[in-house]
Amino acid sequence: MITTDQVQGIIGGTVVGSDNDKIGKVGQVYLDDETGQPDWVTVNTGLFGTSETFIPLSDATISGDT
């Protein structure tokens, strides 16, 4: 799980799927209203990063810069 201390470090970072294929770059982080913990991120996807997709952080981990 991503903690509030790690939020600044993930913005702009590369997101990869469970198959290690690149998905895109982290755009924004959304916190849970009740707990204040990071809950979702937007990931810039598509050609030139023109689309934004919401990704849950429930099973996310940080490994290096991904």
C-alpha cells in the first residue's frame, strides 16, 4: 500500500502493470475522504499521454522509480 509519505515521490512516476508492461505516468493522487490515505491515482495513457485513467492503489507497490 502506498502511504501519504510516499505521495510526492510517485507523482510523475512510471506505472507498470502486473505483467511489467508500462501503462503510463502518474498524474494526480486522490486521498480517501475518511482516512486521508492515498486511494486512487490518475495515469496519463495513450498516445502522447492525452488520456487519463483512474487506477486504484489498493494493491499498488513502489519499486525503484515504478
